[in-house]
Amino acid sequence: MKPPLSMAGIFPPIPTPFDATGELDLKALAANLEKWNRYPLSGYVVLGTNGEFPYLTESEKLTYFEAARKHIPPTKLFMAGTACESTHSTIALTKKAAALGADVAILVTPSYYKSRMDAAGLSHYYLSVADVSPIPVSLYNMPANTTVDMPADLIIALSQHPNILGVKDSGGNLAKLGEIIRSARPGFQVLAGSAGFLYPALCVGAIGGVLALANIAPQQCCDIVSLFKHGKHEDARELQLRMIAPNTAVTARFGVPGLKAALDLLGYYGGPPRSPLLPLNDAQKDTLRSVLVGAGILGAGIGG
């Protein structure tokens, strides 16, 4: 029997590059992936939260999946964000992403009718998709954006499905992560959803992370995992602490526009976010630059 895919390691949820007219910039995608591929990343999440997935049409999503697959080496995992608000649409997009070469479908919780997204509704959604998906499924809990927080007992119950590979949890509740890791089926894979708590998540049994910060500090994020694996806990802790401020800057503080501005500062292509998201103003860019310099991610005097 074929061994299950491993989601161990670090995965950047890559931003979607748009040109000045707001259209997909696939050349910029290729150039960014060429640079990221030089780092010991385990793969990429394509059209996660940082990919501005709610702002893309289905046609654009499929075009983007196809383009990304061409530049993601077969040695790296291609995790495709295929969640839609309805189960029907999610199944359809997941099957299309699989046909384009995605390895895993990562599914954030539906949330528009959030009062109905209880354990029964979410369980039906995930089990229905997992039953028919031609590729493994990863749960994705992102309460800061969806305002839906999957409880531990639901994730543990869903872990029993053989086609549900693991979970990316961005909530930051370490006690909850520990409960999931202790009680989920053997082999269920738990990923930290933010670099702000990567090291403590590893300490309770997470096997890696899907981290916005890994787009701009890929080596540092991989180093935290490597130091942890080699028992160099003081070094891992020190690096974790140094990464908290830049992680906050490109997530809770400035969000996707901040992450894209950081990419521009570091020689990648960030470009504009898609409206109604707005790019950072000059004062915000100056603040961001200072944070990146202070963390050692950007050299002093670099970046316009």
C-alpha cells in the first residue's frame, strides 16, 4: 500500500501576484517560486489566505494552479486551497485541482452562514469532500478570518477518516493543539498555522507549519524546525522570539498588503493586493522595513 503523504516541514502560503491592472502575473509567480525553491521548504500552499483566494474567479484559480504546478518540483508538496462556501463547489474545484497536479486539498471552514457551521454542518462538509476527493484533504482552521473555530473534538473525530491527512490550525491555542495531537488517530498530521507559535507547537507534537512568514524568511522558519529536531532548544527558542515581530507585521498588523510589501523589499515580486485590499502607505512601509531590519531579515539600508 502506498505510504501516506508527509506534510512535515515548512510550507509558505504563497501570495498571488497581480500586475498593475489587477490581472494574474504568472511570470512573477514563476520568478518567486524559482527563488523559494532554493530553500529547504517542504512545499507550498497555493491559494490559501495569503493567496487572496476569495478574490479570484474559478477560472483564475485553475489557471493559477496549473501555472504553479509547472514550477513546483515533484519533491515538494503542492497543497491547493480549494475550499468554497458550498460542499458542491468545493468538491468540483478539488477534483479539478487534483487533475492539474495538486497533491493535497487544504480546506478552510465555510463561514458565511456561520451560525449554522456547527459540528454537524462542518462534519458533513469535510466528510463529503473527503469521501470523493481523489487527493488527500487537510482541514484548515482560521478563526481570525472566518470567525468559525473548529473545536478539538470535531477535529479529532474527522481525523478518523482515512482521506483526511491532517490539519493546519491558525488559532494559536497550544492546549487545543496538544489535545488534538494526543487524541487524533495515529499518523494524523498537525501543522502550526502561524510562525508566531511554531516552536511551541513543535514542542507539543506538531510536525511543521504553514507560515506566512516563510514567504519572506524561509530559511529562518526551516531553521526553527531543524534546531528543534536536533535538540538545540535554546537556539530554536531564540530564533522563535526573533521571528515574532516580523510575523505579526505580515499577518495581524498589515496582513496580505504587508506581506506583499515585504516581498518587494526583499527582491521578490509582491505587487499590489487586489481591491478592496489596499497597498501600504509610505509610513506603513517604513515601519515594516524597520521591523524586517530589526529581525535580521532585511539588511540595513536595503529596500526602497
